[in-house]
Amino acid sequence: MKKAVHKPAKKESEGAFSDAKLKPGKKDSTMLAALPYVFGMVVGLLIYLLAKDDKFARYHALQAIMFDIAVIPIFMVEIVLYVVLMITIIGAFIMWGVIFLTAMALLVFRLYMAYSAYQGKAIMLPYLGKMALEKV
């Protein structure tokens, strides 16, 4: 006789990126959702404040705003390290490279999030996505 193996149910919030279970309601919802990832905090704030009846666009706008705010300390630390390491030429070049690679990684990530939003997906970032979903 085989023993039945019980597998625990997978939680919805498991994984790095989960689905927020939001769908675009209007024709232009996906475009409004993608814009804050491309153009930043100001556009995200405008969309969040003006698109009152579009939960999909408001969710992405708020998540993009919170992501921008969360990234600020990373760049602040990198800039402080750059200034400290300017004493040595090689340290400044290394930090310049680190700052450049961080900026490129963030650009690729933001473009991916914009593309996903434009495709109608509501990807939920860890911590930030849950907070954005509660505020929408």
C-alpha cells in the first residue's frame, strides 16, 4: 500500500513576484499602469491622484512611487561611498562602475515592470505590492 503524501498548499504570497489579481478595467488602463515605471514618481503621483476609478492604474502608480522611494537610500549610500573613495582614483572608478551597474539593473527592471503592466499583469513586488494593494 502506498502512503498518501500530503503537500502543503502553496501560499498566494509565496515567491518573489506574485499576482495581485487585478485586471485592467478600461481600454487605456494598461497604458496608464505602464507610464509610472517609465517616467517616474511625478507621473505616478499624477496617475494615482487623477485615475480615481481605475484600480489597475492606481495600483501600478502607487507601486512605482514606493519603488522609487525605496531605491533612494541605495543610491545615497553609493554616492557617499563614491565621495569617500575619491581619495584613491581606483576606488572612484570602481564606485562609478557600481553606480552604473545599479542604474542599468534598475532601468531593465523598470522596463520589465512597464512591459508587464502594459500586458495587463499586476505583478506584486515583495512588501511594496501588498502595501500598494491595500491603499488602492
